[in-house]
Amino acid sequence: MSGSRLLLFGGGSYEYITASGTGDLTTSSSATPFTANAAAYGNFTDLVTDLDVQSASMPTEAVLGDHLVDQLQPGTTLPNSNGYRVADGLTAAEPSTPTPYGVIAEGIESNQLMTDTPETYNGGAIGGPSVLSRLDRDLLDQPGISTVIVDVGLEDLLAGTTSDDLDANAYTALVEQLQGWGINVVLTSLTPCEGFTSADAASPAFSYAYAAGASANTWIHLVGVYNAATRTAQLYVNGAPAGTATGVTPWAATGDLVLGRGLYNGSQDDWTNGSVSGVQAYDYALTANQVAALYQSIP
């Protein structure tokens, strides 16, 4: 048997969970079982949910999204989240604003806009119901709700949803529904995401898109495209798709862009046996039509 002690603050909560087998500590007046011998502790709570606080007609702002991405997945480290969440920042700023308001955090770890329970952790499904399916329960049912800050969507993109699909079938539906109920909607920009690029390492695995059949003494138009949203690499030969690699994870490169050779275990290798000309680089993923147009524009 284990116990828990929950501390509630204006900007969040902090919970201590005692080690299994320590018995019933509900009447304990000592903090030692919770602080010195805690099995887990941090800015979370699994005891109190949907707590209503009565106020004198004070408007409520809801933050949809926890500002943290897969913080409990293997290989990730959760910082002290107090102050990192948008809800914490809004709560801290409230005393200095001309009009008072309340803040509620409606984020769920690993939650997505469009997909229910999208991931697994320790063999179980996590992520909870999608934003679109929990809208009534977590937002429209809240008393005095006047504004919703939408800080969610990054999980969908990392899982492979395209930005066009997310905009057309998630954000648009969400905003129209909230505005239809007279709720002001604030959309945040998606934040940089740490932990989804790997560092340089010795003898790494690699992915590649490959096509055979190059002819000697003949110019060949090659285009390589990497789509970060879908983690897909594509090779086009003379304007046509020729090879695809999926599940490609980028790594944090710090050197220059180099064409015509590779770098493996610190050594330069795989030198191009031929000539390279007319190099162009783009800061976005080209579509198949754009690649075909580039090839057709060659004199």
C-alpha cells in the first residue's frame, strides 16, 4: 500500500507518492515518508481532476495543451514543469493585469487533436481522447469559459499528420466550434521540440532512398526531398519519383552542407565519381509537381 500527499498552489500542483508497502499514512503528521522516502514526486496530480472553484463572475481562460511533449516516454527527461506551462505563465501574470481572470489547464500528456489514445507507454494506451472528441467535457462544460488558448498540434505532426490535414480537419473545426459558442480563441505557434533529433554517434544506422540505372557520360537531374512532418525521404530522377525511405529521423548536424561525398565515423568517404552542376537548396519540402517543373525547365 502506498499513499500520496498533494499540495495545491495558484499555479499548479505538486504531489508526493510514498513507496509501496509503507502502509496507511493518511493520519501521518510527518513529512518524511513523503519527502525522504517518496517513490515519485513532481508537478502532477492523479488524485484531483475537474475541480471547480467558485468566483464572483470572473472569466475563465482555458489552456488546451500542456506545453510538454512525451515527457514520460523512455529516453526523455521531464524538467520541473512549474513555470514551463502556458497555464503557469498566465496564472503568474494575472495579479498584474487590469482585469482578473481564472486559468484552467486542459492539457493531457501525449494528446493529439485528431486521434484518440495515439501512443503506448509501459504496454498501455496513453494520450487520452482527442481534443475534438473531448471538447464538450473539457471546455464547453467549464463554467465562465471566455477564452481558449490552443497550444496543441505538435504531437499530431510528429506522428505523421500533414500540416494541411491538421489545418483543414482539426484547427478549422475546433475554432469554428468554439467561436460558435461565443468563446474567444487564441492560437499559439508550435514550439521547437527537443528530443526528436539524434546526436552524432559512432557507427550510426542510416536511411537512404536509392535508384539504380545511371548511364555513364549522361547528365542526370537528381532531387532529394526530406519531409520532416512525415519523416520521409524521397529521390527523384529526371523529374520522376525513383526511391523512398520512411521513418527517417534527422540528427543534429553542426557542419556545412556538403555535396559529392559522405562522412562516416569521422572519415570522408563515398566520393562522387563524376561532375556536379546547378546545385539548388530549398528550406521546404518540394512537391512532385515542383520537382517535375524544375526538370522541365532545364534547357
